[in-house]
Amino acid sequence: MGKVKASEAVVKLFENWGIDHIYGIPGDSIDTMVEALRKEENKIKFYTVRHEEVASLAAAAYSKLTGKIGVCLAIGGPGAIHLLNGMYDAKMDHVPMLVLVGHIPARLTGTDYFQEVDTVELFKDVAVYNKEITSAESFPTVVNQAIRTAYQERGVAVLSIPDDIALGEISDGAPQLSTVFEKKIPGLVQNDLNDAVALINSANNPVILAGVGAKSAKKELRAFAERISAPVAVTLPGKGAISDDHPNFIGNIGKIGTKPAYEAMKSADLLIMIGTDYPYAAYLPEGAKCVQIDIDPLKIGKRYSVTVGIVGDAANALSNLTEHITPVADRPFLKTCQSKMSTWWKWMTEDQDKKQTPIAPEALMAAIESISEEDTIYSVDVGTSTVWSTRYLKVSEKQDFIVSAWLGTMGCGLPGAIAAKQAFPERQAIAISGDGAFAMVMQDFVTAVHYKLPIIMIILNNKQLAFIKYEQQSVGQLKYAVDFGDIDYAKFAEACGGKGFRVENYEDLQPALEQAKASNVPVILDVEVDVNAAPLPGKIVMDEAKGYAKFTAKSITENHKLEKMPPMKTVVRRFL
Ligand code: FAD
């Protein structure tokens, strides 16, 4: 019987699990794993990024888009620490991730060696599986358990690998370890389904709230909503669970949401939550009955007082309910929602029609939509870019829309687009970021160039942390520490070997986007947007109005000037 290096046996296992790429940066403590990956480079592609944070954010995005495990790799110490942000993104948005980090040689552990960081301790809070490899023999078995656990728990599995152990040899006759994994999906309970049917049949004003868990049940969600003629609101990461132009769609809820969704929630007598852990209770109905469908029993009743909980897969549960509920062809409540929604879209169109310079972010979204394709993947960043994209881009069920929803980390736009283009080379990948967010990861635009991933990177350039400025103002504080200097990102794109367009005038916007679309290389569109564009909530509540009034008074008394206010017409429409 022959011998094989443990690292090489493990790489074979990765292949058996269907892992075909890894994002990372090599280095001394992980070099043996990297050497084993090199030998299989035709089967597992290594994407060398320029900062480890981008590796983990891209791995998280890949998993959000495909449901498959995202894999990233770094040295121990600093490399491992840099991975943390993307690892938390995966943890908080519940997607499987495998993280391989190097470690100092086992024989030196505990000697305060160069770059010695206790990675098991470091990753305790973020990981669902977190082991240091202690022997070459057990390495493959531990890898299998790590991957299974990441899938089952929808979280991050970390392996800290001392380089000398990866180098160790094991028998090549070791029994083939099984990579079969059967995900545990809870079976539906008939009584719960019956109770839900009774509640739905007796409701006059049911509202559906679809979250990211409903995205695996788009067809079933549509059929269910149409069968009972119910309006459908979506959470931010749930955008795309039903097409924005579906007649039952009433938009997002929350600050980012629409006024019709807010009002529908306030007059609902039944809330039907599907695949969502939506956190902002103030936007949910007051005292309505509630049916909640979730694959995770711990989520039932976590945010809202639930009358009937259905534990199970959204697609199965919705098919069953659709089959058994009494169809409603004509529901006055839906008609009211639809009429409010048509007014809402009229307002949105007015916003998007602003043909001004500096460019209105709303108009930019219309222009982006005009070059989008049937199955475009939008990777949206955190900041005002989140608000403009969520509110103004009409996303369809065939498209994808991803964001760092729970961690809310800036800088997720570019890594998401890299992952999108890698996973789906034939689909258009558009990233939308503010200049603040993009600058946090901009070095990795060159990664897209290097690997010939023709993404379209849109930057809303206002030389400001505009979302933070808006937060300060809406609680009555004065703008502080949010301004920064300008970078010409178009020149930067060219310096990286991609294409860049600096767009300062409205007239140049559409032609630049058309050229970006036609380019077969990564492109940056650096768009100077109106610094005064305020990302107002869809429904302005009293506290926000008071905060803004306080800010205005303060800027007069302390700064002796009246700051530019959002248009009064918009404020009044959204407030009343
Ligand atoms: P999750 O919390 O991830 O919940 C998904 C649920 O689906 C889980 O409970 C899971 O168990 C379940 N599930 C998964 N698969 C299945 C399946 N097959 N069948 C059944 N269940 C399944 N969000 C808003 O909605 N409105 C806002 O205004 C808003 N503003 C934001 C602003 C910023 C700048 C940022 C960064 C984020 C904002 N968010 C907003 C996002 C917010 O923080 C939450 O992440 C989001 O509301 C949670 O959405 P969710 O419930 O769909 O996802």
C-alpha cells in the first residue's frame, strides 16, 4: 500500500464535494495546501485576491447565489484575521462557507512563534465548526465533517491547518470517505397546515411578507399569492422572490420600503411570513393573526406573535396551502393596495425622470435598469447605494439581487460581482457601490481584470459617507466626519487594465452605460451623483420628521446656515 500526502488526499475530497474554486492568498503557513491545490489546478481554480477580506466576501456571495459552499483560504495570523468580515457575512446571512487557514507548525504551538494567533479561539463566535487539525490521519475525516456541518447549519466551518501536518503522509489505501450529505429538511405537520388554511380562508386583509427563504420557492409563492389575491411585500434580501412588476407586489418594508407596504401592514388582519426573520417589528401589523413558514423551528414566533407556525421548506408548504385554500378571485384589500402602488410607481417614475446634473441617484438606477438583461445579477453594496438600488431597480424573478443584509458590511459589492461572474460566466454581473464602500476593497478590481471577469462596477461618487450623513441628520445631529477626498475611479480602472468612464453630466450617462455593457472587460462607471440626494424612507414616521426638524434648527443656530432640504413635495407625500 502506498502513501499520499494528507493535503493531497484532502484536495481530492474537495473535488468529490464539487468544490471547483477557492478564493484566497497563499503564504508560508498554508503553502502545503496551496501546493496540493496547484497539482489539481485544472479541477479547482485558485483565485488570488489582493486582500483576504475580498476572498471571504466573494465566497459568501458565491454561496448566496448558488446555495453551494463557498471556500476561502489564507495564512494564519494576519491573513486569518482579514477573513473575518466575510465570515461574519456568511454567518449572519446563513450560508455555508469553508475556511482554510494556515497555522504555525504543530511542534511550535504555544511558543509565541512568528504570526502565532490562536485561530480556534479567534473564530469561536463566527464558526459552526472550528477545529485545528491535529494529525494527518484524521485530516480527511475532519474535512468531511466540516463541510457537512457548514451545509446543515448554514454557517462557517473553519479548519486551522499546521503546515507540517498537511505535509504528513497517510495511507493511499484508506477507505474512501463518503461525501454524501442528506440535508435534514423538516417534514410538514398536517395539523399546522389545516390550521393555516382555516386562518387564511377567514382573513379579509392578508398580507404576505416574503424573505430570502422564499427565494427558493418563487413559483410556489407566486401561485399562492395569486390564488388568494394577497399583496406581497418583501424584505431587502428577499427582493426578487416575486418580480417587482407583479400586480400583487407592494414593495419592500422598513425604512427602505414603500409607503403602500407600510400601509398594507398597518391594516392587515393576517400576516403570512414566508422564509423571513424580519427584525423591524414597528413595520409589522399591530395585533394581526400570523402564519409563519420557516425551515428553522427556532425562527417561528421569534419576531412576531405567531398564531400558526409551519416548520418546513417554503416550496413544499406553499404548494400544500395553495392546493387546499379556497381561491379568492377578487379581494377589495388587494385592489386598494394596487391603487396605492400605482401612485407609488408614478412617484418613483417622477424621481427617475430628473434629467439633471449633478446626476440624481434615482435617474442612475433607471439608466442601469435600461442596460440590464433578463437574468442580470445585481451585487449591491451597503450605504445609500442600498436604498437607491432596492427602491428604484425593478428586479425580476429571473434576476438575482444580493447584499450583505445582516452584517451590513461596506465593500461587499465588488466581491459579490466577482463571485457572480465566476459562478455564472454567461450572466451579466452589475455591482452598485458608493465611493466610500468601493474604496474599502477597490484593489480587487484588478482581480476581475486578471481573471477576465467582465463585471460592470457602478460607483455612486459623492465624496461622502452619505448614508451616515443622513443618519446624523435624521436624529437631529449635524454632519460630521463624513467627507473625504475624490478619486478618479475611471483612471483607476484604466490603470488596472480595465475600462473606465467618469460620468459628470446627465447627457453622458446613457452612452457610457451602453459602452460599459458592450465592453468585454471589467468596467468602472464612476458617476458623480447629487450630494444632496436624501434617501428618505418610503413612509416618514413622526420620530424621523422630528429628528430632521431638530437638525434644521441646529444647523441654523450653530452653523448659521440652512442646509439644502429634500423637496417638500416628496416629504409631504411620504409623511401624510
Ligand atoms: P433572514 O433573516 O436571513 O431570514 C431568512 C429566513 O428564511 C430564515 O429564518 C431561514 O431559516 C428561512 N429559510 C431559509 N430557507 C428556507 C426555506 N427553504 N424554506 C423556509 N424558510 C427558509 N431589511 C428590510 O427588510 N428592510 C429594510 O428597510 C432594511 N434596511 C437595511 C438597510 C441596510 C443599509 C442594510 C445593510 C440592511 C437592511 N435590511 C433591511 C436588511 C436587514 O438587516 C435584514 O437582514 C433583513 O430584513 C432580513 O431579511 P430576511 O428575513 O429575508 O432574511
